[in-house]
Amino acid sequence: MTGPASDVVLVAFVIFCRVGACLLLMPGYSSARIPVQVRLFVAVSLALTLAPLSFDELRPSVAGAAPLSLLKTMGSELLIGITIGLMGRFFFIALDTIGMAVAMWIGITSNLGAPINEDEPMPAISTLISLSATLLIFVTDQHLEVLRAITSSYGSLPVSEGFSTQFAMVQLGNKAALAFNLALRLGSPFLILSLALNFAIGLANRLVPAVQIFFLASPIVLMVGLILLYLTSSPLLRLFTDAFSRFLVSG
């Protein structure tokens, strides 16, 4: 293989390292419901698309580089891709967490649904919320915004500068805090409902100890919780989608 041809292959592979690692963790693309061949095809296609556009910028980092230097560059790109994908995944981890908390607060944890972005079964409500949020990624074309974010990452995180552990830890910490604060706001109506209902049930149990309040209250808590979910599901998903979109745009 001639020098220019080998440079093209190396540039494409370096791009694939970042793109593939990012899509491996990015919500939507990383779902186990999508066949591995499809995910690999998307990553390879995007890498080949970016190779001509970034060839002049990336060629100095790979042309004539020693094998050890190339391995270091590829490892750095893998870590950068993992960092970007993990920041996006934090939003759905937080959403799954608050979904399980909501299921516990309204007493519907026994019914498990098929997992969407994770590998283990989750309560049906958590699965419904996660599925709806994942579907909205594709309906609102945010899956294309993910590809745009990966492309623009070469401007803020050039290959020549390598992977910065401190920068990655700060970004991951900030995005995790942002995601879980968002999840807490989304689940706050159910938390307030749970506290109010449990306080009322406990007070009624103290006032009328002869009556088995728990068995009477459980269906009421479940019914009120499902009504609240019906009323808040639309704004909940809208707020989450807007926050995830802002993350993709601003990083």
C-alpha cells in the first residue's frame, strides 16, 4: 500500500475509534434492540464520510508516525469517544433511575418490562418512560444531532491534543449532576404525591387503628399515581427532550 493510501486508511480508522466508541454508549444507537451489524454499519459509514473532510487536519497526526504513537492516538480517540457517549448516556441513566423511583412511590414495582437501553428488566413505568424518550430522539431528529455533535467535537477536542483526563472528569461530573438534577425535577410531583399520601395514610392508621388502612390505600395510591403520570407524561418528556437537545447542541 502506498503512503497516501495508507494515510487515508489510518485517518479513517482514527475517526472510527472516536465515532465507534461514542455510538457504543450513546442512547438510541447503543440499544440492544438495534442489531450489532447495523450499529457497526452506521459507525463505519460516518467514519468514511468524515475521512475526506478531516483528512488534511488529521493527516499530520498519523502520517509517518511510529506504531507506538499511532496506538496512543487511537487509545486517546477511544477515550474521547467513550467520554462523549457516556455524557449522553448519563441523561438516560438518570431517567431510568427516576422511573424506578416513581414506580416505587406509586407501588407498581412488581410488573417488570423489557429493558430498552439497559440489560436488566425494569419496572413497567420506567420502561415506558425510557422507551418514549428513546423514541423521541429519532422522531425529533436528535439522532442526526448526535452525528453533528460528534463531527463538531473535532473542533473542541482535536486529535493532536490527545485525551485530557482532568477535562473528561470535569465534564462527566458536570453532566452527571445536570442529568440527575433534571431527573429529580421530573420526578418531584410523584415524590410530593408519595409524601402526602403516605402521611395521610399514616395519620388515618393512627386515628383508626382497627381498620386495615394499608390494604384500602394501596389501590388508591396506585390509581392517583397513574392519573398523575397521565397528566405529567407530556411535559415530563418535553422537558427531558429539550434538556438532551441542549446538551447535544452546546456540549
